Amino acid sequence: MGWLFLLFTALPFVELFLLIRIGVEIGFWPTVALTVAAGFLGAWLAKSQGRRVLSEWQLALAEGRVPEDGLISGLLVLVGAVLLVTPGVLSDFVGFFFLLPQTRRPIAALLRRWIARRIADGRLRVFTFGPPPPPPEQKPFERPTGPIIDVKE
């Protein structure tokens, strides 16, 4: 609960302080322009990556497997995009940090190990709605192979 308090109360004050300091240094309109440009970049990235990343992420966890590195990197790109949409200097910095491949790859590796430990311990459970995904060895709408057993009464 303590980190939630910091996230929703202290962090906005830090962001506001930084925006005011930058506004004093470079001026009001350049500060607004930088904030709006970061927001547009984040919105564009969120639109292009959002749905694909979230659906692949959910499918991988529903199948009980750890998402591939590309998927985790995609999720970090999505989080970076959301942080860029959020007005503020600190959130923009972290958002750009998630967008750069040189900094995103080590974070993705750490996140992958954390998820693998949670799945192995049984502390990460995924609940989905709708029909379960097909087993990996059987493609959707494909007839099952093997003997057919017909039971008559």
C-alpha cells in the first residue's frame, strides 16, 4: 500500500516540480511543445503495439508458458508508450528508457525470469473467458489423429 500512495500522490508532485523547473529554464511554450510531442509519440506507439501485444501476452499466459522475449519487449514498448502519454518529465524519461532496445533487453530478461519463477511456484495464475485455446500439438479446426473408438449401448 505504501508504494501505491507514493505512486499516486508523491510522483505527481515530483512531475509538476520538474515541469515547472524546465519551464523556468527553457520557457513555457517549449515545455508545452515537448510534453505534447512526447504524448503524440506515446499515443502512436500505443495504437500500433497495444492490441497485438496484449492479446499475445494473454494467450501465452493462458497456455501456461512464459511469453517469448519479443512479447515481453513488446509489452515494455507498450508501457513506455503509456508513460510517454502521461504528462511529466520523469514518466517521459522512463518511457523512453523502455523504448530503447539497448536498455529494454536487460529489463525484458529480468522480467522473463521473474515471470518464470512465479509460474513455477504457482503464484501466477491466469483466468480467461471463453473457450480454452487449442493444445499446442493440434491446430484449430483440424481433425484429431489417432484411433476412433465408437461405443454403442
